Amino acid sequence: MFDLTGKTALVTGAGSPRGIGRSVALALAGLGAKVYVGDINLQGAKQVAQEIINKGGEAKAGKLDITSAEDRARVLKDIYASWVKLDILANIAGITQPVTVLNTTEEDFDRIISVNLKGTFFLTKDALPKMIENGYGRVVNMSSVSAKRGGGVFGGAHYSAAKAGILAFSKALSREVAHHGITVNSVAPGLAATDIRGGLEGPEEQAKMSADIPCKRLATTEEIAAAVCYLASEEAGYITGEEIDINGGSHMD
């Protein structure tokens, strides 16, 4: 099951050494996919791509600021030149900011929305024509438990709004493209052991952060990557417009 041999994938935000994107890229490659590692940090992206190659996989890396139309076009052109098609788009890139509404500036708001929502929207839009032409595609977007419970985890209301927008965008798009053989789904993690909050917390701090989580721990990036792999697989072909919650029980609906 979940054999991705012959499939090609683009993973955004995959250059962080302790990020969800890196684990997604490695997991997809481990199932046989050719993986393009995109990140605003080119050096980090190259390191992840090399890690995949060292394990016997096929990968490329490129600088990708998902808010840049030029970067998006260049990366997709590179993918098509190398592998002809794009089967899987994993929109993982994202940023957060812990700030109250009263202390949120317009610049703060625009930056969070631009990366988390606008960038995902337009990269997906850019990738769709080839997927439609090929009659196949798997789009997996990264949301957050904050989108469903209204924050209270890490990040401000603008972050929750952006991640809630991801859920609505995914559902709306899934209706538009399902008849082309393209599925669009989301993953909504809770607190995870990554550097997105500015650094990975130590065991004591993680224990405090997870005290109210029924599973009493933070998610691992590998657990989140596993859900992305499932949604990217042939076996998930009849699932679209849905989200998988990975939050240890911190939010149930």
C-alpha cells in the first residue's frame, strides 16, 4: 500500500532541519516519489534533497518563496523540465506569530495571510493546469488545530484566520477539480515538535505545553508526514475536501 513509485511531488517549506516539510519530503521519497524540495532557505532545501539522494531516492531542490510569483513559476518550470509532470503538491510552508489582536499591526496581518493562505492559494492555482491536463493530482494543504478551536495554542488570531482559510479553500477547490481526478485535502496538526515557534523546546517545557493534551505529548513531524502520505496516495483517491486532525485529542469534533 501507499506505493508512490513513478509519482512526482513538490513539498514547500521543506528546508527546516526540524520541520514538518522535511519529514514530508523524506516520507514521500521513502515511498518512491521523486521529490522537489522547495524552501525560502535554499541551503536547507539542498541539504534535505541530498539526504533523500543519499538514501537512494531522487530529489531536486530550489529556492521557493511561495509569496513570489517569479519563484513559483521558476520552480514549476524546473519540475516539468526534469520530470514532465507534478502529481503531488504538499503545501507545508507556513509561519506563525504569537500576538493579540490589539497588538497586531497591518504589516503583521498581511505577512501571516500572505505566507499561510495567499501563497498556498496561488501555488496551487499555478500547479493545477498541468494536473488537469494529466487528469490526476493530489493536493495536501497544511492547516492547524488553531483553525478549528480558535487559537489558544500558539499564534495569533491572524494565524487562526489564515489556517481556517486553508480549510475553506481546500473544500471549495475540491468541488472544482474532483472531476479532473484531483483531490484536495488538509491536515490540521496540533502542537508539534518543530522550530516554527522560534526554537525547539526542551523536555520540561514540552511537558508543560502538553499538560492539557489527552495524549500528554507533542506530535512528531513523522506522524504528521504519515497523514500527508496517505492523502497523497492512490488509496485516498475517494477522499477529497476533508481534513485529518492530528492533535492528540486537544480538539475533537
